[in-house]
Amino acid sequence: MSILKLSKCIAGLVLFQLQSACVTTPEELHDFEPIVRPVVPEPATYNNGSIYQQRSISLFEDLKPYRIGDILTVLLQERTSASKSAETSTKKEDEITIATPTIFGTTPTFKGNSVFDMNIAPAREFTGEADSTQSNSLTGEITVTVVDILPNDNLVVQGEKWFIL
């Protein structure tokens, strides 16, 4: 095999390897098992001898879910925002003076001005500024189930929704 063909084969293999390095595979979603609280039977209500029962429907309130197993819809509305600002300024000035050289003990001049006067004055200046702003929002609905009722009548709900942002 000639050197030219061999070099073409090697170049082709290198290009093939480089192209395969650019390939990305999407992340696989892992199988999940929903987190479920054990179902606890509703405690028996005790008859306190009165017509009014504490967990019964109120005369002055709307009907609301108040039993374990009732289904609710929770509205999600979340907003976040952040901003950042930075400013940088740098300045540097230098001055270098070199003594005038003498040739055979005299300073060379041209029309009365020194030929070898050397003053160097480099200057550098940098100014930078950056701003960054980010805001996100999440809105949606999720259906949940009442899994417990606390003594102060707050509901403990459970539900889940999976999505990829």
C-alpha cells in the first residue's frame, strides 16, 4: 500500500472518530415508582349527642373536599427573577526615559535638537461592563388526592406530575 493511500485511510479514521465524539444521546428517563402514603382508614366519628357534627357541612361555607380520598386541583404559579451587574476598570501608564548616548564624548544633534532623545510613554486602558438578567415562571395545574386531615382541618394532599423543562 502506498504512503498516500495509507495517509488517506488514517485521515479518514481520525475524521470518523472526531465525528463520533460530537454525538450526544438524550438522557434516559428513569423508571420511577410513585411515592404513595399508606391509606389509613378514616377514624370513626363519635356521636356527641348533638345535631351539629364538627366535620359536617357548614351553613356559611361552600362545599369543600373534607374527606380522605377526595380529589382536588391545585393551581401552580411560580415566578423567579435574578439580576447581576458588574463593572471593571483598569488603567496603567508607564514612562521610560533613556539617557542620550554620547559619541566620542559629544551628543549628536541635528539643527540644534538631540538626535537620540528617547522618551517612551506606553499607556493601556481597559473598561469592562456586564449585565445579566434571568427570569423564570411556572404555571400549571396538578390533580391531587386528600390523604390526611389535620386536627386544624388543614388537608394533607398528595399528587405528582412529571415534566421536563
